[in-house]
Amino acid sequence: MITDEEQKRYARQILLSGEEGQERLKAASVLVAGAGGLGTVISLYLAAAGVGRLRIIDCDIVESSNLNRQILHWSRDVGRPKTASVKEKLAALNPLIRIEAEQSRITEENMGALAQGCNLIVDAMDNFPTRYLLNRTAVDRGIPFIHGAVRGFFGQTTTVIPGKGPCLRCLFPVSPPPEVFPIVGATCGVIGSIEAAEAIKLLTGQGEPLMGRIFIWDGLAGNADSIIVERNPACPDCGNLP
């Protein structure tokens, strides 16, 4: 049931998806993997939209070099756990939702517990080994997985619906080498916002998800495009699904 306070707060969204859509957001649990450049944008917009429970996982502390792009971390937060910084800001933004911020490294051993009870997983990581783990967990549990990645002025995102379209391992069978990559904050804003929009669409049952497509953002040229992709029947993560 939507309260009077929620009616006022989410009035513009209710015009789009009705009270039923807002109730779906309120009842949802979303795992946001990462509280950095993408994660702060994603969690900000999901909290503002009224997603009932946000579970945010990160193992790092705030550094000065984060501040050009990680919009929920401020100068006074340098040295604090990112999860504590994010939880403080999101609680101030929307006290009507539940925020679970866990200072932890995502591993094979804890991934199942972290994803327990979540309706979808959103990727805000900066490395493919962890992304593969998120992808495999989503496939095994039959829940959506929204992938996003950024580099410089460029970014990409796609949505995985297990059993209906390709998974992340279908698209990227081999992990690219690790690197310290350049990044401008606005790119995180573009890709993180699209990931948040994908999550809201899935939770409210609106529109068409980016399933079977990779959205590509070229900020230098000001161009956006999407590439159609297909499932790999031999994929080690989703090839056994019907």
C-alpha cells in the first residue's frame, strides 16, 4: 500500500507506472555491486525512485582520486568506508527505504548470501572476474543482471535475462587484462543512469530491456548506438539453460 507521503514523493513516477508500479518498486530488493563511479549514480537514482531495499556492497575506502566521479563521496569522506559514506547520503535522500551497505569483498564464498532475497543484480564493478561471478549468480538464480562498464568518455551497458537472451559470458568470453583506466565523471553519470533506468523498467514491467543488445556510448562524438548480440549455446554460464 502506498502511503500519502509516498504519493507526494513519487507523484511524477506514479503518473508513468501507476500505484501498482510504485508498489512493485517498494517491494523490490536490488543488489548494487560496487559503490564507486557507477554504483553511486545507480544507488542514488534507485533510492530516489523508491526501491524498497538496496543492498550495496563494496570493500574500499574513499580516496581523493575518487572524487571526480563518485558523486556520493565528498571531500569530508576521504578515509571512510565507501559503504558508510553511501548509506549516510542515501538515508538522508530517502528515509522511506531500507539501505543495507556491507563493507565486503565479493567472493565465490559470500556471493550466494549477498544475493539472497534480491530481485536483480546491478553491476557497478571495475573488473571482469567479479562481473562474471555476478553474472553466473544471476543465471543460477534466474534473476536479471544489468551490466555496465566505463572507460574515459566511453561506456557500455546491457541487460541479462537468464534463459531469454545472452549472458555476459556469451558477450565477453575472455576477461580483458586489468588496468588503471582513465575516466571522466560524466560518463559514469550516463551509464549509471541507464543501468538505473533498466532496473526501474524491469521492476515495474515497463518498456523493453536491453536484452540481446549492448548499448554503446561515445561521449567524445556525442553518439549512442546499440549492437545486437546472441546467446552462445556453448556458454559455460548459461549454455545449459533451455
